[in-house]
Amino acid sequence: MVDALDARWPGMRDRICDSRPAIRRHMNVFVDGKRARLDAKLLPGAEVVILTAVSGG
């Protein structure tokens, strides 16, 4: 999925993933409502949500 996003919007991979590669510390990825890692299996019709952490002060 990250590859497809990066192909459509170049640079997206660097915003979601770090150099290990793993999902960046302040990014939250959910597949069908459950927290996911890069190796998560995606079935047809799966709902994927990518959120950045929000903080303030």
C-alpha cells in the first residue's frame, strides 16, 4: 500500500516510514480499526487509516 501511495504521490513513503523501514514514531496506521505495521496483510476492501499524531501546548 505504501508503494502505491508513493507511486501516486511521490515522497509519501518518506512521510510515513523511517529508514529501518518502519512506520514513523508519530504516525498511526490502522487497518480495519486495528493498529497495523508495514507487514500488515491487506485484503480486498480493507479500510486503511493513516493519522499523524497531534499535540499542542
